[in-house]
Amino acid sequence: MSVSGNVVAQARSRIGTTLGEKWRLDRLIGVGGMASVYAATHRNKRIAAVKLLHQELSVVQSTRTRFLREGYVANSVDHPGAIAVDDDEVTSDGLAYLVMELLDGESLAQRQDRKGGKLPVSEVIWVADRVLDVLSTAHKQEILHRDIKPENLFLTKGGMIPSVLLGGLVFPEGPRMLKVLDFGVARIRDLADQTGGTESGSLLGTPAFMPPEQARARSAEIDERTDLWAVGATMFHLLTGRHVHIAETANEVLGLAMYKSAPRIRDIDDSVPFALARIIDRALAYERADRWPSAESMREAISEVHVSGALASNALITTPPPSYRGVISSLPAAPPRSAPPPPNESMQPMGSQRPQAPPAPAPPTATLPTGGQLTPTMRASAPPPQFRSYAAVALILLGTTAAGWFARGAIDAPHSASTSIQAAEPEPAATPARPSARPPIEH
């Protein structure tokens, strides 16, 4: 979300001031659509981060209430990957603020910019594993984040033991911890039901990372799979360097999110491994029923393709090893490789002992199946011995009785005999015989 210059200037003007005679604002860390974040020092010398709601929003009671509720929601997640909020307060002049742990590192949005617009697959799957672990815990507490995006995912310096990660996933640059920030628009189901805090028609979140039901403000349809769509959109953005939906304005992006399906990620960047692309494409499915059913199932799928080595080889995963827990087998089937159809044994002449044809394609011709009808698409093959015998007898009869046939004006050989002869000739292409009024001779 773009922030106006006036908001940024106002945020900078507060550097060096003290909130409630307790927190001195030392430096500005960042400015968002709702609040500004500062590194601050308490009067007892404690250092923390202070998130200050913009002044024009602090006067709106409903907005201020939702902002202060962020601390309650974040602490309710009770996961080391969720930002901890230590205090909340409203100053005498009506400014609402939260006191949080001060993190050392960078957001994924900052890292993406620093890395040239894209992050490598190894980093993205690590990030996805960490985010999904936090969301799995949050969803069990019936907490929906509703605003997962690179700006709200913070990568710290140090602090993570690699062995605790599912599937042995390790951040490439050494131990790190990922923190999920900004539970300000998160939804607690039971609290929302009691207070009406998420009534139908309210729109909260970031358009570029909104699934259809959230973009349409269908609050009753928002559930765990809404967050999983946002995780897929985040992975899509980190890997390709572009958003799922592209438009000139936020409103146009919102319109696309409402009614347009997400493109397949490999249609945008074919360097994304097949196995990972399937996971992301499923997370971004338009219909909720077609997405991953839970954060844990999506996380296990990512772990298993990591263990399989498919991410490094860009191989198509079709059958998981026996040690897998069946998650990969639930992925959409890979496109079948083109292969010739299996031979149709019913078309093979019985008793033929002719050797196999050389590798070069044989000229198209026809064989005669039971019933005596020619099929132009049948493969060429030698006639059986009994057919050759019948053909020889037919030639003798034709030679000895030709005068009689001409005298009677009926030179019309039996249909089955003539077609057998044609099938036996090694010509490049056989011409199908004309249909005869006589029934085929049964052999």
C-alpha cells in the first residue's frame, strides 16, 4: 500500500518525542497504511518497538479498538513465530500505540528488493514452512490472519535451531527466525460473533494478496483456506517477482481478485519446479474446496517434495516413496507423457512368424480382421499361411475359367480373395477394395 508524503512527514516529525512520558521515539523503522513503527527506549532503559496508530485514525473509535485488539490476538497465537505484544496504551491526546519486541533483520519485501526482485526456491520453501507452522497454530485457536504478505513477514538475524524444521528445511544463510507481523486485521471467530467486528461488507486486507471471497467481502466465507491463498500468493510473488493479478490501480486488482482465477505459476516462470508449482497452484485455486484443506497439509506437502529431491531436479513427482505420508499423492496428477497406444492383439494375424520390422516406420497398409472388412488405419503385417494357399488356388481357378467368365460377361473375383492378395503385396500403400455385393467367404 502506498503511503502519502504527508503521513511519512508526520511520522518523521515524531522522532525524539516521548509518548505518555514513558517511551522516547528514537528512530523511524517503517510507515504503513494504519500505523508507524519506531525503535523506542523506555524511561527504565528498556528497548522495544512502538507501533503508533496514525493520528487521523486514532480518533475513529472502531479503528482504534481493532488496533489495540492486535496485541490480544497476537499473544493468543502463542507461537514463537508470531510477534509478541507487551503493552498497549492510549496517550492523553488520544494516540493509541502498542509496545512490541524489537526485531533485528528485514522484511521479506525488503529482502526481495535487495535481491533483485526474486528469491531463490530454497528460501521460499523455508519461508512457506515457517509461515504455515505459525498459521497452523493460529487456526487451531480459530484465529485468521487475513493479511499475509511479504511486508508482514520479518526475517530476523539468528535465533532458529534448524533441526526443528519439518523435513530438515534449513535457511541457506544460516539460522534465522521468521516472524509473522500485523495481526491488526486478524479475525477471532468467537470474538467476531460476539462483537460484530467483522460484519458482512467490511473489507480488510491487501488487494494483491486477497482471494476471491475476501475481495468480495464475503465474511461468512472467510476461513483457514483464505490465509492459505495468501501464502500461495506470497510464494508466487517471491518466486516470479510479480503479483498474481496485475492492474494499474488497487481497485482494478480488487476486481480481478473477485472474478478471475490465478494464472498457473509455471505459465509465468517456467523455472519454478513442477512439484512446487503444483503446491502453489492448488493454494491459489479459485474455489475454496479446491485448495489445501489446512495449513498443516500444505506444509507437509512442501516438506515431502523437499525431501524427495524434486525441487532440485525439477522432476515430475508421480509416485511418492513408501516412507511418505501420502501428501504428494493428493496433488493433481502430472500431465501424462505422450506415448504410442498399446498394440491391439485382436488385429495381429494368427500364426504369422515374420520377424519384427526394422526401426524405420513401415509403409501404411492394411490387414484383414475377422469379417473381411478393411480398416485403413490397421498396421501392415504378413498374411497367414492359409490365406496364401487360398490365394494361390484362386489364381489357378481364375486362369482356367477365364474364358467362361468372359463369355458370361461377369469378371468379378470373390471379394475376400482379392483383398487377401492386396494385403500380401509389399506395395507402399494399399488401396482399399471396393465393397462387393457378395458376402465375404468364411474361412
